[in-house]
Amino acid sequence: MKYNDDVGVRYGNNISRGSYVAKTLKYIVCILLAIISILPFWIMFMNATRGTYEIQQNAISLLPSTHLLSNMKVLHGKSFNPVRGFINSLIVSTGVTACTVYFSLLTAYALVVYDWRMRQPFFTFIMAVMLIPAQVSGIGFYQFMYKLNWTNSFLPLILPAIAAPAAVFFMRQYLLGALPLDIVDSARIDGAGEFHIFNRIVLPIAKPAMATQAIFSFVGSWNNLFTPLILLTKQDKYTMPIMVSLLRGDIYKTEYGSVYLGLSLTVLPLFIIYFVLSKYIIQGVALGSVKG
Amino acid sequence: MKRRKKSVSYAKYGYIFSIPFVVVFLIFSLYPTIYTAVIGFTDLKGLGRTDINFLEDPFLNFKAIFKNPSFIKSLSNTAIIWLMNFIPQIVIALLLTAWFTNRRNKLKGQGAFKFLFYMPNIMTAATIAILFNSLFAYPKGPVNDLLMMLGISEKPIEFLREGWTARNIVSFIQFWMWYGHTMIILMAGVAGIDPTIFESAEIDGASGAQTFFHITLPNLRTIMLYVLVTSMLGGLQMFDIPKLFLNGGPDNATLTTSVFIYNQAFSGSYMYNRAAAASMIMFIIAVVLSGLLFYFMRDEDEVKLKKEKKRARKEQARRAKEGGSVV
């Protein structure tokens, strides 16, 4: 820092003026991008409180209006049921998160602590399937579930989360750095069983990694559209992303305010999560990639 | 000697603890993938059918798919939309990375900018698709109002009727949702570069641009390849936005491969077989892309592995020597 100041002094005002202009330009670009990030959501939240007539007069307002309740009534009178969607999504996402976090850590633990013959091949295999999209097996998955009579059930949405290759990969990297094998050894000397060691000693040590993975699997599951869309056909089973697709239907064609309200309700939980946990989320994105 | 014996006795737990993962993977991933491949060779179509009858010409579905102009268009659409989102995405992300990691000219409020740039990524894509559909409404909609307010256009524009405009908007949404994500990854990559290199560049009087092009960029090579391939894999799966924004329209201009597969299998005449054949083509593309990624990442890992092996061998030799001397 000190060095920079010296250079600025030595070379006179030219450089500092140039860098001042450059800096202003950078700020302008960043602020523009920030506005583009916020504006669509801002318009959405504001229009959720405005009446159809107001929106028709002027579709953009930076301030809220007073029609929130009437929009809610219109929304509720039709097929869109945000409470049902919220509960269904909550059930699925909570189940997915619990399965992903616990079993990924267990699998990662097996890869880190035990010296078994298939360890390396198994890890290579996990890396290989990590990037294959689930969508390519969608048709077979649907037919299989249809045969089992498991369509319109939450189980086929939750259970596959037990095998989450990317989460295993993340947990393994974490355990390699954070789990001293001496702890495991000394617990064994104290006579603790292997399951007991995992649940009582490893789990608490891995809490930070579990928290990161919990956020990402919860959000990922909350936002998932493809699998629920092919499996769930009954409206009382719809998760939020399918529920939201109802807003495109003709019954809401002229109810602008309620469409914006419905959209707002689906992302409101995510906004809350993001405002509270953004630090960990951004950290998690950075962490996942460097090691990936 | 004692240690090795001990680890052998615990090895079975490695298998036991992996059982849940392996079983669930076999049932819910591997089996459906094989099942999909099999369906690609059958005449399975129509809602509620599950029977398997192989076709006389096993590749009939594949031939039909390649002759289907919608499928060809969906492949080219996917490529076009991905390219039009990725090029600006990587450029802006690199630019922001360069600015935010510039050690001489620190920008303030980086935390807030990162927070805002990444925000769209976490929001439900289904919601964003419908939100943008409303934003671009005609004749009265927020975007039209904004353009007229700023004097950019004189009368409202019917954005969603024209193919290229619609495709551009889908690309823009993808860009908007992902550039913050890419930026964070690239910044993490810069943070991983040995800081002494930057320090010596600074002492040698390298300018910000020089440092970026000659130090930052070459060192980000691996991470950029990672971003490229994972973005391609993500682009291949693009479903939520094109499905709910305009359901592939207008005139199939935003029909991506995933939307094509979905529409074949779960609407119209429920052609599971054709959709399965298309899925397998997508699967092959995904395997090739992941293979590429493995190839790019291979060097480093192999080098690391070799080093580890070497070190282990040395350690062993040293131990043997020590043991020998004691005896």
C-alpha cells in the first residue's frame, strides 16, 4: 500500500487521475450489475402488493401499494395453493437434506478412515458419475416408479439423495483435512464401536462441512422442477416449483397482481435463507470449486 | 507391522459404511439409466404402458429421432443458447475477478457486490422463468414501460413473439443467474495462486493489466476449463427456464434438448421410446464432456499421486533402515 502511494507521488498526477477514472468506471459497471440483480425481484415484490389496474397503468413501481390482501384472496380462490406447496416442498427438501448430509458423510468416512481394497476404485467411480445429469435417466426412472406405484409419493424424491456423489466428494475433502486419525484410534482403544465413533466423534467434527452441504442440498431440492414434474400428478402433492407453473395458466391471465404475489411467495423462503446465510453460501461455492 | 494388521481388521467397515450409497445408487441411478437405454429399443409409448417389446429394427427410434427436425433444432438451440450465455458470462466474470483481486486499486463494497451478483443463482429457476415472462409482457409490462420511460423505444415491443428475441432473453436469464457463481469460482482460483508471484510482479512494476494477463490468467487455466466443462454439462440440462418461460416456443425457438425429451415423453402421445433414445444421445454427450474434464484435470492429480507414492516409498525405505539399525 505504502509503495503505491510513493509511485503516485513520483509519477505525478497523471497516473492517479487515470486510475481514478478507471475506478469510477468499475464502480459504475458494478452498480449497474447490482441494479440488474435486484430490479426484477424488486418489481416482483412491489407488484405483489399492487392491484391489476395499477399494474396496467404503470407496470413498474418502486413503492408498494395496498392490494396485498385482495391479491392474496384472488390467489387463494384458484388452484394455486402456496401453503400446500410450501409444506410439500418442506417435507421433500428436509428429507433430502437429512439423507444427503448423513449418508454422504458416512460414505466419505468409509473412504477416508478405512483401508479397504475397493477404496480407490470406489472413489474414482464416484468422481466419474458425479457429473452425469440425473435427467438422462428420467424416462427409465419414471417407468420404474410407475411400476412400483410410487408416482405421487415423496419417497422417490427423497431416497435417491442417499447417493449424492458431489456431496461425498466435498465431505471427503473436508475429512481429509479436518479429521485426525489419532482421535479415531484412541476412541477404539477406549473400546468404542465403529458406529459409535462415527456418530459421536466424527459427526461433531464435520459439522461445518455438513452445514454447507445442508444449505446446498436444501436449496437444490427446493428448486428442483424436473423430477417432481414427471412423478407428481396430483395437485395436493405439488411442490413449489410445480405450483408456480400453474401461474402461467389461463386462469391467472388478467390477475397480474396475484401472479406476482404467487411468484414472491415461492422465493420468499430462499430470500430469508440467503439473507441469513449468504456468507456461508458464497464460501461454500468457492470451496466446492477449488477442490473440485 | 502392528499397524497394518489393525487396519486389515477394520477394513470391513469400509464396505459396510458404503452399503447405503451403493445400494441406493444401483436402484435409483444405475438401474433407471439401463432401463432408459432398453426403452430406447422398444415400442413403448402411450400413457400407462410399461410392457417391453423390442423393435425388429433395434435402432428405429434413434433413426426417427435423428430425422426429427424438432430434435435437430433442439440440439442447435441448446448449443446457441449456451454459447450466447457463456461468452458474456466468462468475460464479465473474468473482468470482475480482475477488478476485485487487483491489489493496487481495491474496490470497496466487494462483499455487497458478491452478495448481489450471486443472489439470482439461488432463486427457483421455475419462478424466474415465469417472472421474466411477466416482465416482458406485451403491450403493458415492466420492460416495455422501462424502455419507453428511458426513451429507448417509442411503442411497446412484442418480445416473446420473435424467435431470436426469445432465445436472447433465455440466454440473458442464464447469464444473469450464473455469472456471479462463475465469478466466485474464479476469485477462489485467484486466491489459490501463490501470493509471492504477485508480490514479485508488483516489485517489478507490472501494471494491473500486465499482472492479469501474464500471471492471473495463465494460472487460472485449469479452473477455467473446469468452469467451461461444468457449464456445458449444465447447459445440456437446461430445462426449467425454457420450459416455463415459453414452453419451447415461439415456433420451437427456445426448445432445448431436455424440454424436447420431456415433451416427447410426458405430453402428446407419450412417446417414451423416442424420448429414451434422445436421452441416450444426451447421455453420450454428457459422458464425453465429463471425460474431457477428467482429461483436463488428470495432469495435476497424477502428479500429486506420483509424488505421494514416491514419498511413501522413501518413508518405507527410511523406516526399514531405522528398523534394521535397531535390530
